[in-house]
Amino acid sequence: MAALIRRLAGQRCCSSRRWLGVILRETHDRTSSVIPRVGARPLAGGGRPLTACSRAHSRWQHTEAADPVEVDVKRLEGEDDGIVEVLMCRLKARNALGHVFVSQMRELVSTLSSDPAVRVVVFRSLVPGVFCAGADLKERAEMNNAESDLFVHGLRSLMTQIVMTLAASLPMPTIAGMDGVALGGGLELALACDLRTAASSAQMGLIETTRGLLPGAGGSQRLPRMVGITLAKELIFTGRRVGGQTALEMGLVNRAVEQNQTGDAAYREALSLAREILPQAPIAVRMAKEAMNRGVEVDIGSAMAIERMCYARVIPTRDRREGMAAFIEKRPPRYIGE
């Protein structure tokens, strides 16, 4: 019996260390090229709608060589061509930020960032009542203190990278539609987007201090810039959660709506907002985003120089000429992103 227990303990330790090794290799492999998942749908081309999380999971459950699909992508078509949805579908873990989830999110964001056909990106959850529940604590349950510390460090590095990539590398507008819980790293993911919509029933909060931590993926820096330093301190110090309407009043979200019977009111509002952005000149929108994102971090003189630089980049575009011609001819412009 003692020998059996030692053998089982050794298997558990080895399994934990193998998983830890994967995380650390992923964390430090910052310059390697992205390798698509086996059988994954290519981003380019008319993506079919994903109707349920279970379909994505069942597609992979018998394939040991591939991770389960926890983050997927969907291109809209027809009049919505140019809008891409990032679908979070880690059903059983409530979109918790585990290694596979974060790695797949980073891969998709990297792909989207270099696709000129993408004009707006909407982040949504396919898990009812949840946007993103934050860190996956269950992944750490079987680790000792030393392994857990290394695991958390690796996962934090991955999460920080994906949030920074989302904020800095996606040149087009990004919108988070929060129809449910967005806590800790889940709210930090939403904060990294340009715009946010929320159902009135949604719950949001940077709750890390209630777990003996602090926001570690940009929340302690982005929240003060959005709601002011005094209110941000109150929210972070107390770990307080707020609903959608309160979030709207404090400037945390752009729009708050009553939840509908299908539980996707915030997503529908995010899609409506994306449709308002879609007809505008895509290069001008991207340059406006860059001017604001970079300008807010520097003094006003430097910010004005950044604005002039971005303005100069739209002058030679065909879209600028089209905009002027459409105005003179009193017709809607037809922008092509050139």
C-alpha cells in the first residue's frame, strides 16, 4: 500500500511539473511564431457562427494532440462584414483565465492585429451569466507552494501579455459586451478594450485584494484613468463589485442596458455600437485611436505632435479623397480602407 501511495504521489507531482513546464516555456517564448491549432478554422474567409460552447468542446474532446477550444472567432458577413467577434466559451470553468484560455486568446489577438479587413472587434461570452470569472484557482489546487508560485508567475506573465497586446496591438476599435460576471482578470480584459457595454444585471469588480493580491494585468493603472484615482482606490481597496448601471454612472462602461430573456443584451448593444463605427473610414478610425491612446500618456505638447503625425498619415489615403468627394456630391461615402 505504501508503495502504491508513493507511486501515485510521484505521478501527481510529475503531472503538475509537466503542466508547469508548458506554462514557463509559453511564457518565455515571446518571439516564436504562432502555430495554429490542429483543425482550427482559419480566420480569413466566411466563418460559420458558433452556436454553442459545447460544440467547440466536443470537437476536441477525443483529440489528445489539441487543446479544447476555449476562445473562438467569428466573422460577420453581409452588411456587418468587417465586424469580428471573439467568442469566449470555456463553459465549465466560467471562462476562467487558465493557461489554454489565455494562450488561445493571445493567438487570436495576434492574428486579428495584422488583418486589414477587420474594422471592429467585439469580445463576448457564450457562457450564460458570465463574461469572465477571472483567474482559474482550480488549476493550482494540486500544486505545492513553490510550484504554485511559479505557476502564478507564468500565468500572470501570459495574462499581462495578452492584455497589453489587446490594448496596444489591435489597431481597430475593440468592444467588450459584458452580460454577466466580470471579476479580477476578467474585468481587466474588458478594461483593455476601447469601449464597454454591460447588462444592468452584470457584476464587475477588481476583487484581488479579497484574495490577498492586487490587480496584476493593468487594472490598477487603467481603472484610475477611467474613473479617477479616488474612486479607483475605493473600488480596489474594498474589492467592491458594481452593477451595470452603477458602472455607467462612474464611467466604467459606455452603455448599460436592461438584460433580455436570452441573456445577451450587452452583446447586442456592443454589436449596435460596432455597427455605428463600421461605416466610418477605417484608417481614420485607427489613427484616431492611436492618437488618443498615445496622447493621453504624455504632456499636451507631445500629444499635439502625436495628433499631427496621425493626421498626416490619413492625408494621402484614398478614403480621405472619397470622403471629400462624397461630401461635395451629397452622397454616402464608400470607404475601402486604403
